[in-house]
Amino acid sequence: DAMVIQNPRYQVTQFGKPVTLSCSQTLNHNVMYWYQQKSSQAPKLLFHYYDKDFNNEADTPDNFQSRRPNTSFCFLDIRSPGLGDAAMYLCATSRRTGTLAKNIQYFGAGTRLSVL
Amino acid sequence: AQKITQTQPGMFVQEKEAVTLDCTYDTSDQSYGLFWYKQPSSGEMIFLIYQGSYDEQNATEGRYSLNFQKARKSANLVISASQLGDSAMYFCAMREPRGNTDKLIFGTGTRLQVFP
């Protein structure tokens, strides 16, 4: 059974029209991440939540926002999508313990966003 | 800052043969973690194997093993007895501390194709 679930799998939006991507997890992990992966590139971290603490990457555009209303859910909001925002968006979770140790990140299947 | 280098954009291997995917890394930290992920065409990032910098033995998980050479800063993935289902992108990643958690720094990936 999928433990990190992303909805929808495919999303088509119009240039400038706000869009929200969803991620839920059944692992009870305290850290949730959002990565952007453009075609033929490596994933790039946008931001992450450690419990309710939000951590934004310095180069993440303001156009990208996130919400985590509870442990299980995390949302990625793109306020005004541009053509350059077309990508795969990957959600991941991990359990942060006293030491980083293994701290494996588990990923969802991703949402492929197209911008017309 | 950490850096991951994967120099093989693509690799071919015949079914049932073994294949090695190269990964070198750069870090000034003494304690670090290295990961390998598989990404099929469907998009999901699947965790394969983890190696901690202080682990005395090379990690193994089923048909996957990690050839960890600390002095050379390499962490090559070895897949034994390749199967057609192994055809995918493979990413090497390193954990980078980020605030009170961490993030993954990915290499550019190697596309593996297994042929009959």
C-alpha cells in the first residue's frame, strides 16, 4: 500500500491560474519535503516542514507556497504558474530522530504539472 | 557544500549480468550519509540502499550492493543479476544538513537500460 500519496498524478493548469498539489502520508513522519524535478534533471528541494516549522530554500521563488495543516497532509500552492513551472513535483517524508542517522526519505509517485 | 557526481548518463546491460553505476561525492563533513534511488518512467523515487560514512561494511540490500570507498570518495551501486524491470533512472544522493533537519543533494542520474 502506498505510504506517501500524491494527488493528482497529472495536473494541467493555465498560465497564471493558481494550482494546489496535495500530499498525504500514513507513516506518521514528522518531516515532509517538496521537490521540483524538471525534465531530465535531478530533483531540487523547494522547502520542507519539520513538524510545523517551515524551512524555505533560499532560491525557491515566492510564487511557491506550502501549507501543512496536520502531520499527515502537506500542500504545495503555485500562485501564478508560468511555463517554466511545468515539472514533476515530488513529495517526500522522513522521521527526524535524535540523530540524523539513516533518516531515509520516502517519496510519493509525484504530480506531473503541465502549464498551458 | 556537498556535491554528487554521476559521470555515466546512460548504461546498457544484458539481462542476468551485473552492472556498476558510478557515484563520487565531495564533502568536508566527517559524518555523512549516501543514498541510491531508482526512478522508473512512472516518476516515483524508490529508495534502494543507504551507506553511512562510519559504517564499516558495505551496504547490501538483496541484489543491490554499495561499493563504498571512503578514501576515493566513491559510492558505486552494484546491481547483480539484472532484470528487465531494473530499467530506470538511478540517482545517487547525499544528505546535507539543513537547519534542524536535512535535505538530499542529488547527482544528475544514470539511465540504465536492461536488454534481453
